[in-house]
Amino acid sequence: MNKIKEIWNKISDFLSPYIKTYRIFKFLTSKTFLFILVLILAILVGRSCAKMRDDERTNNIHEQNIIALKDTITKEKTKSNSLQSTIAGFILSVNDLERINDDLYAEVMDQNGRVISLNKTVFQLKQDSSELRSHVNYLESIISQPIQINDSTLKISWTKRYDWDKINYDIYEGQTFVGLVLKSGYAIGLKHYDTEILSRLSQVEITLGQKIEDKQLRIFVKTDYPGFTAKSLEGVLIDPNTNKDIQNLLKKKRWLPNTFSVGVGPSFGYNIFSNKIYLGIGVNINYNLLQW
């Protein structure tokens, strides 16, 4: 009996490497191994695609910021033939903004909460005498009767209203001081002492925003107020990929991390369970375990 057992152990020891090799070979040719291999390849391809998209996005943002650094204010017409000023804007994280543009960074940090985008402009308003005369509202412009301040000084109160269109207007209120002076002989002349503006009420409609045009982020400012000139114009879009608060604001919260999708259409692939290639039309129900 012991002899038989000894022989059996020798046979087992001799066959053990072959048995292990057979088991490994059987596993490598099994559907389970093929399924695991396909899954690993899918994950690797997905990660590779995600990295390529991230690199492309980074390069696009880098090119956009170079354009924004070199760009100057240009004027263009909108679809309604209105004139507006535009310039390329920055796409940066808050930390990068501090290095690139400390002025915009200071404005971002001055705000409560998380800034998503910020635009800033310095503009100049200038009208000449002919334009002022053509838009003055005589019905609401008032020149009061002179009021005598003392023996030689009179005060004249006045109001001037300029209606540039149905929305934009300026209303000035002021007073002018004049005096009667005795010239040579018995001639009496009029002398202007001072004119001051007591109040100004202006309503100016300004459209200021950001748009994508020719694959560029552009900052624009527009108004129908006459004599408008943008002396400086700049803006920044805070890169949502660098701010979790912005990501939470833009993304809808879900109970499940990803979503189901249902569709009807042609399908082509390899069935690992039947070891056959299939081609057909049917209803597909998918759940995204990974998303890039």
C-alpha cells in the first residue's frame, strides 16, 4: 500500500507542472479571460481617449490665452447693424489669472462667492454741438426767469434734457449767475460770473457679455448711446475644470453616478459567450460604468 502511494506521489509530482499549464491554458482560452481582457482594453482605450481630449483642451485654452494677450479692441456690426466693440477673452483658473492679469484677479477676489466669468470695460462718451442740438428735448428743457440775488447779480436756473432714443437719455439741472455792470458812460453790460451743474440723471443701456466666434472666446460691449468708445475691454472665463463649485453648479446631481441609455438601431460585435460575430438590429440598453 505504501508502495502504491509512493508511486502515485511520484506520478503526481511529474504531472503537476503539466496540470498547472493545462489549467492556465484552459483559463487563457476561456470566455471569462476573454471578457476580462476586453474590459481591460476598453478601460485603457477610454483612459487614453480621455487624456487625448484633456491635452487637446489644454492646448486650445493655451492658444486662446495667447490670442487674448495680443488682441486689441476691434469694432464690428451685429445682425441688426448695431456697432459693438469686441476683444478676445481669457480662459484661466483663478490661480493662473493672478499671474496673467492682476487687475482682473483683484476684481474676481473682490466678489463674494465663486466668480464664473467677469468682464470689465472703461468707456468714453463724447458728443459734439451738432449732435447735442439735434437730440435736445425742447419740451422738457426749461430756462427759468432770472432771480435777483443782490443789486448786481442774477441767478438763472435751467434744465436740459437730451433724448438719444427711447431708452438712453441725459437730464442736466443747473444754474447760471450773471451780473449787470456799468461800463464807460451810462452803458450797462452783462457779465457771466459762474455756471454750475446741480444734478445729472443719465440712463445708458449697455450690453456686455461673452460669446464664441470662430472658435474663440470673445468679449463684447454694445450700446446705442451716441459717442460711445470702449477705451479698454477685457474679460475672463474661469475654467470650470479647475473649480469644483462651478462643476457642482453646472452638473445635475443624480442618485446613480451615471445614466442608462436606450436606443434602437443596427449593432455589430463579437459575442464572447457563443464565440461568434453578430450583426443585427435591436433594442440596446446600456449603463455607463465609466465616462470621459
